[in-house]
Amino acid sequence: MLGVPLRTPLADPARLAIEWGTGRGSLAGRPSAYCRDMVDRAEVRNFLTSRRARVTPEQVGLPTGTNRRVQGLRRSEVATLAGVSVEYYTRIERGAISGASPEVLDSLATALRLDDAERAHLFDLAHAASPVARPPKRRNPRSWAPHQSLQWTLDAVTAGPAFVRNGRMDLLAVNALARAFYLDLYDMPGQPPNIARHTFLDERAHRFYPDWDQFADITVAILRTEAARDPHNKELHDLIGELSTRSVDFRHRWGAHDVRHHGTGFKTFNHPVVGTLTLAYEGLEMAAEPGLTFTIYAAEPGSASAERLRLLASWAASEQVDSAAVTPAHGLRDGP
């Protein structure tokens, strides 16, 4: 157990995730109710204290004073801004968030100047702490398969990569262009292909993502958001544990407690076959499959990136033909 007694309070959920993710000691498998409560409280505490430290008195119209010993706002100032007692806010910040009303959570979000993703994260933490909370529907990424009409829909997208991922950032279903686009992911050991594992554990990711630091920040923020939405998902904890153990860059970012809604924008990639691609993306939550995201990448019409996507599609098609030509099932023979 890495020398950490079971009853010792943990400074950050990532520390428990490392132990649980490696499967060592008595924390292997699904953690006990005591450990789950410990993780929930630590996550609430670390998230609220990190957001409180980020807000200056000037930002909320409070005097700075000359004897300020804390970074950001004091607990008493947050309580005043949120319209709750100092004692009540202190209990919430220490992790006792279960039972906090939506009105109180809204007031705290306003006082701490949370953005939409951070506000949703706070509500997810409160929901996870509730004794009657139901865990989200889970799927085994190794055995889950897209229904036929979903694969048809993916295959109908021919001008850009299209794929379905879960909150763990596993690629669960792809079209042909996405398979070629994420070439390096499919070249890594282990299934299903995972964007987070590729980002932090594959040196080729630094070439694939020219702005690697920004992409790494986004990746961790997506995982942190999912960890609050589904805090007792063993597969997710295993991934966080693996990345925390093997990547200093991941550990540093995980401790920042940043969260993100990742729905639309632009990204630049350096593909090993066709070179630089600047693509727009749209991520759509799937109503029929809660927790899954359908993402499409597209290039600006007439741009160099659009031409390179066409070249990538042509290359992918030729690779499929070459692969089929050497498959024994096709009955290839040396002679007549």
C-alpha cells in the first residue's frame, strides 16, 4: 500500500487512486465505504480550497487589507458572499457537502466565480456524496460494441474523423478516417485505444499534438470531470492510478483540480502521414447512451487541412486494401 495506512487521511484522491489503480494491498478492487467517503471529502475539500485561493478580494469588491495571510479569499468572506454562516461553509469545505441544497451550491458557485464546468463539477461532488445517489450506468469498454445503426452513422461521415468515446477517453467506436487519424493510439499495447494513455505514456504524442501542454491540460480536466460524475468507477480509477504512477506530468496536472466541458473548438495536429491538420471539432452527448460522446472533426472547406484529410482518407483506403490482400481468409496463393 505504498506505506499509507488505510485509516490515514489522504491529501488528495489521486493518492488513493494510485494505490487502488495498482491493485496493491487491501485497496485492490472496489474500495470500502469508508475509503469512498474519504475520497469524496478530500475531493470536495481540495476543489473548494483551490477555487477559493484563485479569487482575489478585488474581484468580488472586498477590501484587500494589510494583514492577509491566505491566498485568495478567507472562508468568512466566501460565507458572506454566499449568504451562509462561516460554520456551515467550513463544514462544506471540509467535505460535508451531502445535503447542501441547490440554492446553497448556486450561491457558492457565484461567490467563488465558478465557470459552467466548475459549477457542474460542484453539483456532481454533492450528488456523489449523497447516501441515495445512484451511480451512472457503466459499460465494460472491452466488451461494449456499438449497435449497428451507430456504426452506420459513423461510417456515413466520410469527410472527417468521427468517433465515440467514454469519460475515460477510451475510443469505443470509430469511422475509417478516425482509425487512420489516431494511428499511434492503435499501435499501443492494450485495448481499447485510450487518448489519455497515449497523451502521457507515448512519446509520439508530443509530435502529434504540437501544443502538447494545452492538450495535456484538457485531457486531465476531462478525466477530473468524469471522476466527480462517476467517482466509484473502478476502470476510471485504474487509469488514473496508472497515469499517476507513471507520469509526473499527469500527477502535477491532476493536483490542480481543473475541470472542463469539452464540446466545441479548434485543434492542431501533426499527423505522421499527412502532416499539419487544423480541425474544428464538435462533441455531442449521446441521448441513447448516457456518458458517451460522439465527436466529429472537420476541416475548413478548401483549406490545406481539408486536402490533407482527403489524402489521409485515400491512404487509409489503400492500407485496408493492402491488409485484405495479405489476409489468409482471402485465399491468397502463390500460384494458380
